[in-house]
Amino acid sequence: MSKFIFITGGVVSSLGKGISGSSIAKLLQLRGLKVNMVKCDPYINVDPGTLSPYQHGEVYVTKDGAEADLDLGTYERFLGVEMTHHNTNTAGSIYQTVINRERKGDYNGTTVQVIPHVTNEIKSRFIPFEKDFDVTVIEIGGTVGDMESLPFIEAARQFKLERGWNNVMCVHATLIPYIASAGELKTKPTQHSVTKLREIGLEPDVLICRSEHPLPQKMKKKISLFCSVPVEAVIEARDVPSIYLLPENFEQQNLTDLIIKRLGLKPKTKNDGKWFNFVKKAAKVSKEITIAIAGKYAELHDAYKSVAESLNLAGMSNGVKVKIKYVNTETDTIPAALKGVQGIIVPGGFGKRGVEGKIKAIKYARENKIPFLGICLGMQCTVIEAARNLAGLKDADSTELNPKTKHPVIAMMEEQKTVKLLGGTMRLGNYPCNLEKGSLAHRLYKKNLILERHRHRYEYNTEFVKELEATGLHITGWHKNTLPEIVEYKDHPFFIAVQFHPEFKSSPMNPHPLFDGLVKAALKAKK
Ligand code: GLN
């Protein structure tokens, strides 16, 4: 029988529920269990694809083309399990399913209600992995007490009743604030939040207490008494220099054994400590390189979360700390803002803002032989830069940015023009790409055929291949011989730009080949 762990959050948002949930999942995985994760987001958007990065950070893309919450990136990086649309749910997608069913007459004339119709649909989203996985960790977004998350918590309550206490447990992530003037840690908000959770019928088995200070045993006992959770299940989650250190912190507090016992799990192996040792060693390195991420959301680091994490993970594998310099291509002076960095990334994006700055950044990387990786819009800007500055097509542009350009080197393909719904017009998810033997891409991936995730509408316009190849910008990756996927300059230590999003596929000990290559090239540039 598959087991389920719900993660809820109390007191405030941004407690790192996703990281705590991923850490628990990782600890069980390190004991040989098969673990997957599910995210439930209480907002009404059907998916976060149409949400501004200002509201929600980056949109994470799964292999089957779901546009998802960035927490799925954390799950995938911790577990190395490729996410799909089954890992992500929003209130909007749940209501959409229920309403579509109602319109089709599937409810046989009954009144459609939150209980049981919406909660039944939610419960069906908890179980897609029960056949193939020993444990599913289910993160309920939002904060307990919010109106919006109520149907999800109600569904969890029902689910626990149906599946039985032995098969379902609840972990509540909460905050223990430190009041500086009193010099004290305060447990009251946690008490209230647990009371709130009980009111709606869920009892926490474990409390993950986020705190800036150590939680003395005395304090753990107090929380235990007031919240009616055994003292050994009151877990301290102190701020850590690297999120990947959190699983070992939990392990040292015996959380893994506690969960295994509570759910009657049968671990298949011992934790060999390799993963712990890798992340611990990586957290200690002192050598540093600086890589710039040149985009329009420089102040909003969550907008480039997976790019930053991929750099971090590539650094971890190469024994170096990668410092990221976020450069705003709209407001910073370029190239001045890029001076002194050992590598440059121009990431993906939509719309005109900041594009001219991105093109200048690419010119600077090309001319000054600075290791460069262009991603999606970054690749499209690379093509525009070559067209304008090397092929002499002065007004070359993407039709997304200038629909009237005489030289549309980036344009929308015919079949995409016919799709009308926002969010529905994109090339999304995995597409295969053939690599040219001997190219930089081929040397990095060490494969002829790769699968990478996409999220874009526009493409390199093959009408311009001849003119652009003459500039030295060579296509080394193709989708079915029709769509260019990768471009490179040969006479450059490391210059590669890709139409897909490589940043979604990195994990500790498995850095993505493109980020690994960039970090290695940047390290060489530093010498
Ligand atoms: N805006 C571009 C397109 O839609 C690039 C998208 C991206 O960078 N993700 O094609």
C-alpha cells in the first residue's frame, strides 16, 4: 500500500514548505524507497503560465509540457524524478474539470458542491503515483487559515479518514519568530496555527519549526505540550547556507526514522551518506567565479530560479562557488555592468523590454570571448545580434518584438499562428534535437540525440540560414531537420545558444552538460 505525507504551512508564507517537503522525500529516497511529490496551489489560474514573474517567479516546465509552479523545480532537483502534469494542480484546474463535467451532464442533475464534487476531484489528484511509488509527498500551497486552501485541507482530512491513520501523515511547517527586544523565541503563532489546522480536522504528526536561532530542548518541550505533538516530532529547521544541507539536518533529528515508523514503511537500503557528503563538501568551497544573468527581472531572483540553481549545481560539481551577478538589461549600462564577470547567460523571456540590452550583452560576450550561454529568447537575441552586426541586416528582429521588420530572422511558424488561446500557442515540453558530430553541443552532451524542454512561440526563421551561417553562427542542433535548436560560434572558447530550456534538468551530482560546460569555461577564463 502506498503512503502519503501532507505538508501544510502556518503563520506566514515563504517558509520553505517546498524545500522541507523535498528534504523529507529525499531522506526516504535515500533509504531506497520510491518517492514522488504533488503540489496543490490554491489560486484560480488554471496554471501559472499566464502569471507574471513579478507575482510568481519563474514558470517551471515539465517534460510533458505543463507550465507549473517553481516548487516543482525544487522537487525535481532534490529527487531527480522528472515531473509531469500529474505533479501540479491548481484550484483553477480542479474547478475547470468539475465545471466541464457539469456542462457535459455527468453529474446527473445533482447540485454540484465543494463537498463532495470538488473535494473528490482534489482527492483524485493526490493519487496518480500510488501504483509506482512507495510514498507521495503532497504539498498544500498557501497558509492554513486562508479561505482559499480550505477545500484542499478538507480533501486531505477526508483522504486520511478513507485511507486510514497508518497510511497518511501530516507535517506542518511553521515559524518560531525571535523577538530581539525580549531576547526570546516565541511559540504562540505556532500554537495558533496548529489550533487552526485542528479546527478544520487535520492533526499534525510532525512540526517543522523554521527559526533563525537554535531551538533549545526546553522550547521543543513547550511546543510539544501546547501543540500536542510528541517532542521528538518537533523538528528544528534553521536557516542553512545551502538548501541541500537541510535533509541531513532533519536526519540528525531522527526525522526519517520517525516517519518510517509512523507509516510502517520498509526501507530497502541504508543511507550510504554519499549525497550528504557531496552537498557538505560543496558548501565548503572557497574558490569563486562570477557569472552574469542578463535579463529584465534582475531584481526578482525567483524569475531565474532554475537558471541560478543550475549554475549553483554545476559549481558544486566543479568545486567552485558560482556567484551570480544579476544584470538588468533594461536599466543597467551594458556592457559596463558586465565587466569582470567570467561568464554570461542571457535567459528566456517574453516581450520587448530589455531586449536591446540583451543584444548588447551578446555582442560583448562574442567580441571579448567571454563564455556565453543563451537560452530561448537569449538564443533568439543571439541570432538577431549576428544578423544586425555581422550580416548587415540592420533592422533584423523577431516578429514578436517588431512585427514590421523587413528581416524577420525570428518568426512564428505557420501552425502556431492559428492557435488563439493565450498559453495555448506555445511549443511546450520535450522535443528531440539532433546534434552535429564534433560540435560543442555534441562534445558537452556526448550524445547524438537529446530531449529538452521548450516554452516558446517563435523560431529561428530558416529563410535566413544562408546569410546567418556566413557570419560564423553555425546551427549545430536541429529538430527534425526543420527547426534550428542550437547555434554556436567556433572561433570562441565557449559560445552556445539554445532554443530550449536546459535549466530545468539539473540535480546534485548531475549538473546539466551546458551549465557544466559554461562553469568549466568560466573557470578557465579566470586563470
Ligand atoms: N518570447 C520568445 C518566444 O515566445 C521566447 C520565449 C522564452 O524565452 N521562453 O518564442
